[in-house]
Amino acid sequence: MKKKPQSAAGANRLKVDSARMWNRVERLATLTEKNQPWTRRAFTDWYVRSRDWLRREMDALHLTVSIDAAGNLSGTLPGGEPHLAALASGSHTDTVPRGGRFDGIAGVVAALEAANVLAEHGRPLKRPYQIIDFLAEEPNAYGTSCVGSRGMAGELTPEQLDYTADDGSTLAQAIARSGGRPESLGAPLRSAKDLAGFVELHIEQGVVLEQERRDIGIVTDIVGITRYNFSLGGQAMHAGTTPMERRRDALAGAAEFVVAVEKLARRRASADAYLVATVGKLEVIPNGSNVVPGRVDLVLEARSNRDTVTEKFCRDVIGIAKECAARRNLSLDHRLVSQNDAIHCDAGVQTAIERAAAANGCSSLRMPSGAGHDAAHVGRLCPAGMIFIPCLEGKSHCPEEWTDPEQLACGAQVLLDSIVELDRIIE
Ligand code: GLV
Ligand code: MN
Ligand code: MN
């Protein structure tokens, strides 16, 4: 990134409104499946409602609202020099099933607050400022996560666009229903020519900031994530009459596989390479208490900050699955669902965040992210970075997810000031 030399001055002139942000968090929290708060899965009615609400908030600030080919909803505040590439911030408004009120939402609300403050102050930036609600960040009915940010980066493959949900519809159709144009996907939708920088605020989803008593995490790297579908096939049989030695129990095979994955990941994680692996989704067919399980479909996910570590781990895990299936006389299918490399956050963006934190008297810490984020994909297009704020006891992807209004306000102020600083230093 090309920069101007001296330090920022007067960034603190612009102040975020904590109460306004908290009201928006609470408003979004009402848009949930009523019997399982907080659940707003991508492509569902509640998700459509949340995006309608967000669009109305953008309209109220007179932002120019648009939906790109990948279904990302954005609102743009013009800058003093409209021909310049925009600065952007955003995250996602979808949740996991029985998730929380802050994952993704904090980043969208903070980005919106920055637009709100900038609009109130007569658009003081020279660059346009854009807020983005990325389509479907969480794994969804079509299997692929980060749909919008992958699409923006030109990373959605024709196979992924063809993934089918249980209702028979494809991901391409779901993107089209969200206002996107899947037929125009395949190449990056943006480049450094129209996107000068991107900063995403997010709850940490871990305990580091809380334990270290820091207000702000400055993300250095975001892990790469690889997901595979595995299907183990046995024979469904009567559970009372089939002797143990005659069974081809797919779930017993899957259980052995899950434990082997856990053991291997524990062995391979090292001081040099972060590595975690999870089997978090299983479908047992037919799932009857008196039927020997005939088939298990499961999803394996591996994450590391070193791509070579993930690759070797997945190769070895496939080997383990083959050996286990052969020994138990089970069939085995496996299919790569998605793969994205780890990414380093831009050094200039990290410095801007660090300075903004210091200018606000916030303590900060540089740290890697073990969670995946839209910024990982946007970072392939332009200089990108992330601001983490603490979340209570590191709990996330669960209803207990929590961050205090003051912690959110602190992060949003650092976000706003980072945007102001980037506007000043990027030539
Ligand atoms: C995002 O929610 C992730 O799975 O890391
Ligand atoms: Mn999440
Ligand atoms: Mn998230």
C-alpha cells in the first residue's frame, strides 16, 4: 500500500453513538426463528427480513444501495473525490442454528454506525465509504460458507454454484433469489482499482482478549479452511436380531473415524502451525433406535494458518477413512466441499488499526484468527484487516454469545478512526 508519511490528527473528532448501535443489535435480534433464538440462517425468511431492515437503514442515511452479482448488499456514501477507490467495511447478518446476536452482526452494525457518523458530519472522507453485508457467511443449506465474499473474490466454482439443498434448489438459484446474478460469477467482481481497503470488525470468538485484558485484537492472519463431505455406507438391519459379527454399522465406523481425526489433529498441531479439525455435522440414516445405522454422511473441517499443514492433514485423514471403511466392510465416498488458503492481513491496515486503538486509549494485541471471515476473501482483492473485540468467556456460535455495549462501542470507534486514517494515508 502507498502511504503518506505523517501521523493522523484529529481523528477523534468523529464519535460513534453507542446507544444507537446497541438498538440496532437489539432490533436484529428480534429477527430470529422464534422457537430457537438466535437463528437467522442464510436464504430463510428471517434472513430476507433482516436484509430488508438493513436496506431501509441504508436508505435512511441516503447511501446508494446495491446488490452485486454475488448477492452482497452494499450501501455507499460518496466521498469528496468520487473517482477514488472506496474504503469498505462490513460482515454478515446470517447466523448458525441457535447462534448468537453478535457474530457478523457486530461488524455490520459497526460499519453502519461509521457511515452514520460520516453522513452526519457531511461526508468528511475523500474516498467513497461502503458498507457491505456479505451474503451467507455461515455454512448453509447449500454447504458452502462465505458465499458472497467468495463470489466477490471470483472464488465460487461452477461445482459450488451447483450444490443442491434438500428442497432441490441450487446455490446459483439461491444467489439469484437474493438479488445476485450467478451467471456473472467466475471472475473477481472488485479489484484494488475500486476497493482501496477493507476493515472488518468481529467478536473474537475466543478467550485471548478477555484473558489478556485487551480491548482490541489486531488480526495478523486468518486461517485457511478446508471442508470435505464423507459418506460411509453399511447395511441397515434389525438391531435386535443381527448378531454383532454380521453388522456393517456405518455409525460405529464414523465414530472410529471422528476419534482418529481428533487424535491426528492433536498430534499435528504445533508451536509453528495452528491446526484444528472438527466433525461437527453428521447425518445418521435411518436414525432409528432399533436399526443398525446404514449410512452416515458427515462433514470434516480442518483449519490451519499453514496451507501445507492442512493439505497433508486432509490427505492423511482420507487415508484413515479408507482404511477404516475397508476393515469394517463399509463403502466410502468423499468430496471436497470448499477450500481456501490462509491469508495475512495487510501490514498497513494493521498499523492503521493499532494507531486508532492507541489514539482512543484502547489496549490492543496482535493475534491470528482461528475463525473464518469474509475478510479472508476480500483480502485477495485489496489490502484488508480485522478488528476483534472481546466476547464473554470466548463463547460464540451459541445463544450465550455476548459482548458489552462499551466493548462494541470501543471497537466501532477504532473502526471509524481506522477508516479515517486509511482515507488519509492511502494515496
Ligand atoms: C465462521 O463462523 C467460522 O466458521 O469460522
Ligand atoms: Mn460464525
Ligand atoms: Mn462471523
